[in-house]
Amino acid sequence: MEKLEETTREYADPSDQMLKWGSLGLLVLQNSSLFVVTRFTREPGRKGHLYLSSVVVLVVELCKMLICLGLLIRGAGSYEVLSSNLYHHIWVERSQTLRLGIPATCYALQNNLIFLAISNLSAAAAQVLYQMKTVSTAFFTVVLLGRRYKIPQWVSFFMLSVGVILVQSQDAKSASLPTGASPAVGTAAALMAAALSGFAGVYLEKMFTVGGISLWMRNVQLGLFAIPLQLLAVYQTDGKAVYKHGLLQGFHPSTWAVVAIQVGGALLTAIVIKHAGNVLKTFATVLALLCTCGWSMLLFDFHPTSLFWAGVSLTATSIWMYARPDDALRLLTPSTMRLHNDGEPRSQ
């Protein structure tokens, strides 16, 4: 997988380079704005009914399905070709389609847990805690894909855990928390979302290597499970509220902004993985994390302490070490040892 990404980037033309850096910039904006805008829309005291987070997730899934179908129609050239492709990949290869029900269930739970976390934590803390998905991704990569990690990467997992603890110790006393919020509930929700994200991401990576199906077709297959599951979630958690006040109660322009940001993030992630690779995607995550902290201070009267900044710094450093283990190893290795190792033939 990594060799394939490197080969793709090596032969990229200028238009691919523009797409790579443009999509990375947009991903930074999307990652940082998601937590901030969602936190703003969940502020208490807003006029009228508060929108239902389960309905927002449902609308996001419907929009993703429509966009992916539109992209598939454009690629197919006609509705007849699209129908034939859908029939083949969804029904003829139904064993592969059924397997996507597992990550679809994980993503449905993850999206709802993120809303729960943001409702009970500051935007910055919710995003930092969600970075524990790096640890869960590493664990499931070893278990499901048999991949090995270098020493700096294992160190980065420990640093990330310490950073999360420091951030949470600050957020428990933060004045930016909404009234009636429970930091313990928010923390549990963010960590569960991170675990589900790691498992679903690695599972999908394994699926993407089978059959040579496009990312858009995979998203359509996911939507076949995600939409019914989210309809069930709406019925179980907010059925009475929907019956009384309607499905789109509390939807304002800011709510549609949350929908657009989540839909854009899902599509951008697919583009970035294809054109830039996971390493640069990780750097985008770090930049988004720092942007979220700055925006939270401006918008939500968020006053981080030195412990919080120490936690953010550890988190950002750990993500860099995970993405660039060779560079980290060179920094950590004494210069005399590096000179000695450079003079020896490297083992393959």
C-alpha cells in the first residue's frame, strides 16, 4: 500500500500536485472547522429547538450517497452503464458488499459519538481526544494487516496517551464547557469514537485492496448499510421529537454548514489518501488541531493552561513521530552513532 502511494506521487503531473496541495489545505480547514462549527451550533440558549444530531448524521449520509452516485454517473457516461456497474458490484459481488456492513455500523456509531463528545467537551479537547484514533489504528493495523512499526512510532503512541491525559485534566476545569456538560461522558464518547474510527479505517483499507473498485463505489456500498442504520438510530433516540416537531427541527444555516463540512470531509479524505498519501494527511491533522485551539480561544472564551498546551504539544509531536519515524530516529540518535551507521551497509 505504501509503495503504491509512493509510485503514484513520483509520477504525478503538475495538475496532480495542485490537487494534492489544494485538497490538503481544504482538509486542514475542514478538520479544524468541524469541531468549532459543531461546538458553536450545540451552544445552549439558542432560540427554538436544538437540531437533532442523529438527523444531521442521516442527512450527511444521504448527501454522500447522492454525490457519489453523481460522480459514478459522470464516470460511467450513461445511466445504463451505471446501472450495470451497480448491479455487478452490489448484487453479483454481494459477499463483498455484505462485508462493508461492519465498517458502516462502526461509522454510524462513531458519528453519533462525536456529537456526544462535542456536547460535553470543549472543541479543542474533543479533537485532541479523538486523536487517540492513531493508537487504535496502529493496534488494528498490526492485528488485521500484520504491519510492523518502528521504535519512534511506538514511542509516539505513548506520547499521544500522555498528551490526551494532560488535555483532559485541563478540560475538566475549563470554563468553556456548556452548562450541564459531563467531561467523563464526553471523554468516553471521544475515545470510543476513536477506537471505532481506527478499526473501520483499517478494515476499509483491507477492503480497498480487493477487487479494484473505486472509492466512490465503495462509498455507495457503505451507504446501503449506513443509511438504514442511521434511520434506526433516529427512530430509537429521537423518534418522539421527530414526530412532534418534524425531522429538520432546529435546522439553521449553521446546521447546514455542519452537514456540508462533514460531507466535504468524507470526500476530501478519499482524495487526499489517493493523491497525497497518509503521511501528508497526518500533517494536515496536526495543523487542524492547532487551528482548533486558536479558534476556541477566540470564539468560546477558552483559556488553556500550561498543562493543556503541554498536552497539545505532545500530541502534535507524537503524530509527527508516527508519520516520520526515520526523521525522528535521526534526531534521537547521537551524531557519532549516525556517522558509524551511515558507513555500514544497510540491511534490507
